[in-house]
Amino acid sequence: MCGIAGLIDRSRSSGCLDLEYRARAMSNAIAYRGPDGSGVWSDAECGVALAHRRLAIVDLTTTGAQPMVSADGRWVISYNGEVYNAAAIAASPELGGFRFRGTSDTEIILESVARRGLDRTLEDLNGMFAIALWDRATRTLHLIRDRLGIKPLFFRTTPGGVWFASELKALVAAGLDLEIDPASVASFLRFGYVPTPYSIFRNVTKLRPGEVVSIDAGGNVAHRLYWSLAEVASAAQENQFANSATEAEAELHDLLAEAVASQMISDVPLGAFLSGGIDSSTIVALMVAARRGPVRTFSIGFSDLGFDESKYARAVANHLKTEHHELTVTAADALNVVPQLAEMYDEPFADSSQIPTYLISKLTRAYVTVALSGDGGDELFAGYNRYALGYGVLGMVSRTPAGLRRAGAAMLNAIPANMVEGLARMVPAGLLPPQPADKLKKLAAVLALDREAIYMRLVSQNPDPAALTFGVQEHPIGMNCQGDTARDRFVEQMQLFDTASYLPDDILQKVDRASMAVSLEVRPPLLDHRVVAFARRLPRGMRIHGGETKWLLRRVLDRYVPRDLVSRPKMGFGIPLASWLRGPLRAWAEDLLDPSRLGGGLLDVVAVRKLWTEHVSGQRNWAYALWTILMYEAWRRRWAAA
């Protein structure tokens, strides 16, 4: 893994030294992404400079250093990521006789572009990547992001030039005049992240997953998708898997086994995150089955936080005979991370599992440089509770008059949260989901909505951002399923939207920033694009069957791990936000919510303080809504305060 940055100065007033100085300043801002080396390439005549920070994973010698120039001198690349089928591309007929200088995937990508063209190369690449590719012949910059959006890439264009980088802090280091986009703030308050293609700053854009942005010498910007999740989903709908469940299980197993084995390629120590859940256990089981040597696994436990999953991970690790490493984390350890979040996440980000994700990354980096993860399993194989909930609620919505639904919602909302929690303690463990009071409030909220609003409510941290931002409207984000009334199709639409937005903008960026903060590369084999295409073809009964989520993926895991070791309610990877905000984080939160400084004029202080007062009094649980506000304010003070 690495960090990339660069610029084009169309004034051409800068010499090479100045261009290199500016590009190096950008890359130095993200030095932790690549502590093993740095480089800058520039062309003063064109006003272009590419910079690179290297985390050496494959080909640890100088022949893998970047930026790299192709053998014919035409192409220059600065690249962040890993391509797992590089050897197969190198063996293609057009490259069969080429004598490579080293063994890096960077060189193979570069020479493939030079000899086979950009389009054919992108079609073949299997991996995660953000690429800046300069064509010296046409004076065109190509910015490219991987199919699922695993690796980040931001850019800004003006009449005077172009700037791009793996993270926003590099654009800040470039000295750009960056202005907060109020619509992005409103979108962030809803989702806890700023959805692609927008960023928190006006006129700074995130590349979409599977996108190429080409910027020519005249400043013309062309966007195109070389891979489209929507097109994959549409094709899958026309070609649903029609064979038996046994055949589906066998095909999924073979696809996953190949993906896992290919992602174990590394010249540095490698391991895996292991929570003991379905997704990570499947990845680890297939790593062991690949027989590439001992498998190292890593988990953290929260003994004093009430949701310790480490015992489940330990049981799976013992069964699979991995070299298991485990760290018991205290509440104090987790709390100590909070002041670091605004530095780590240089765009506002409010998924509180960012804290344990950083802690597991830090533990893992002490032993290995690369870790495989189970990210993507929930989105692809219908693991989130909202899929089952959405399907059930839709059935009820379609049969129940609106008046009765609203009455039911009012009754559920009238039940105090502390009463729900008290009653929940009387129910046997395993029969209720975690945070039952919160789940009950979500159920009440969706009962009062029509079908098309259910999903947005289920994924909203704040259901009405306009109420907190003086009526600012969010960026338009829709599910594009109008007119589709089938319940099965609605569940598929939720999965599709999660894969297109929640996965790249929340889950994958959470992992990228937390892992890169400690110079750890994380690879998610479940997001091999071939696995994604296959998962989209599965009929609903192979994703959710008899109320059991991830039905087919569980059957792959059954080959390796007894069901009783992984069968438990979904716990997530969160922290006890509600109680922390009333307790050990209260002073920190009070400072950020100081009415004299709050929001920089974009937040309605009265509305925010009302949420805070109701929460600390115990009247309501506004933990998630407040966390988005607190993360925004912490970010604003670090990166945007005057």
C-alpha cells in the first residue's frame, strides 16, 4: 500500500525544483501511508509532477520504486494498491518477450499500458488500486480507481491546474483555497460520511469506484466508468443462478479460494483480522486451506465494554490452528483514540467502529505488514439486520393501512428506552439483537414511512439533517428503484445501494484510514470483482433463507468450521457511545459543543444543544446523531477553522 499525490500547473511558471518541492510537500502530508520510501517525478515544460510514498510489499528493491517511467519513455505512473494477477498479465502475448527490470506489479501495470493499451489493462486488472498515469505523448493525466472503491483518490481542477491525492490533507498541504460545502455537511450528518463523488470541500471530487478521469492539456475533463456495479447487477438480474444450492456452494467456494490464495502474495509478513464471525472466519479458513505456511490471526477483546468477541475468535483460531494474537483493550485504550480521529480522518467520518478498527490495525502492524479482512460479506451476502427487517416491514407495509402503521409507530416510540433495556435483560441471551432499544426506535421510525423512505431511515444517523443546518439541502442520493414493488427486489436494491455507497464510503474508507495510519495494508478478498458478480446472481433464497442471513456463505464455512463456533447474533464492532457521551467523553463533547464556537455558522446551535440536553439527561438516546456532529466539529477545528 502507498500514498500518491501530484499536480499540473498550467501556468508552467514553475521550474522542476519548485514543482518537485510542491509535490513532495503533498506526499509528505501522507508519509505514514508509505514509510519505506518516497519519490517525485516532474516535467517543467508540461508543468506536471507526480509524487509517491512507498509501503514496500512486493519487490522490496529499488526496481519497485515510484514514480516509474515505462521502458519506452511515454508513460509515468504513481500507484497505490496491489494487483493480484500481475503475473498472468505479464505472461500475456504482448508482454511475453519483455524483459522486466524487477518483480513489482507496478512495472507490469505500466508496461501493459504501454504495449496493450489502457482499456485492455484495466479490463484485466484484479486488485485494489488508485492510479495516476501521465501520458507524455498526449499530455493527458489519467486518474483511476478500482472497481469497488477500496482505495481512495481525490482531485481538484481549476483553470490554473489539477491537484490529486490519496487523502485530502495532501490537498491542504498544497495550499489550495478550500471551502466547506454545506450540502456535503448535510449529507454527512445523515450518513456519517460524505457520499461519492462529493467531498467535504467544494470543487474537490472523489473518483467513483470503477472510474477513469482523463484531463488533457487544455483542461478538458472526461469521466467514464470502465466497470459499473449497476451494469453487473442488471446483467445478473437477467442471468440469475439457476442451478442447485450444492452447485452454488461449490462455485462460491472455488471463487473465494482462488481470491484468498491470490491475495496471499507478499514479500513481507502477512496475516488476517479474525473476529470469529462468518466473514473473517471464512477468509482465515481458506488461508489455512491454501497451505502457504502458518497463518497469523489477530483479534482484540473489550473485556470491560460488554461486547467482547475475542472468545469467538479464539475458538475459531484454535480449531483452524492459526498463530493467534489477541489484545485485551480497556475502555481507557479506546477513549485515548478519540482525540486522534480528526487527524486520522481528514474528511469528517462518524462510524464509531473506527476506534476498534484502529486498535486492531495497530496490534496487527506490530507483527505483519499485510492483513486480509472479511469486509464486503454483509453487503454481498445479505448479512445486515436491515435486509431481513426491510423485507419483513415491506410485507407489513403493503398490507397495513397507513393510519394503523402510524399508530403502531407512536406506541413503540412511547416506550421509554430504559424500560426496553430492562425488559431485554429478562430475555435469554441470543434471542434479541444488541442495543434492543435502538432497534425498537428504528422499527418505529420505518413503520411510519412509505416503502421508498424505509431504507434511508434505516441508514440515517440523523433522519432530518436540514433541521440541524438551517434548512440546507443534501446532495441528491437515491436508490433508483421507483416503480419496483417486489419485496425481493427491494432487498436487492438495499444491497446494491450499500455496495455502491455505504461499502466504499464508510466501511472501506474506515479501514483504509485506520490501517494506513499505522502503515498496514488490508486486503478484502470477498471484494474480488468476480465474487461480487457471482453474489449478485444469487436468488434471494440463497442469500437469506428461512430467516438465516448469509445462507450460502455459511455453507462454504461449514466445510471448515463447526456451525456452533460461529452461530451467534450479529454484534458489530462498535463502542458504548451512549454511556460514554454521558460519562468519560462528556467534557470532550461539551468543549466541541460550546455554543460560541459550534459549527462555524453552518449548524443550528439551538437544535444541536437540544439533542445534547436530551441525551445527557437520559431522556433520549441521540448517541449516533451526536457522534456525527462531534466528528464534524472536531474535523472542522482541525482542518477548516479560521
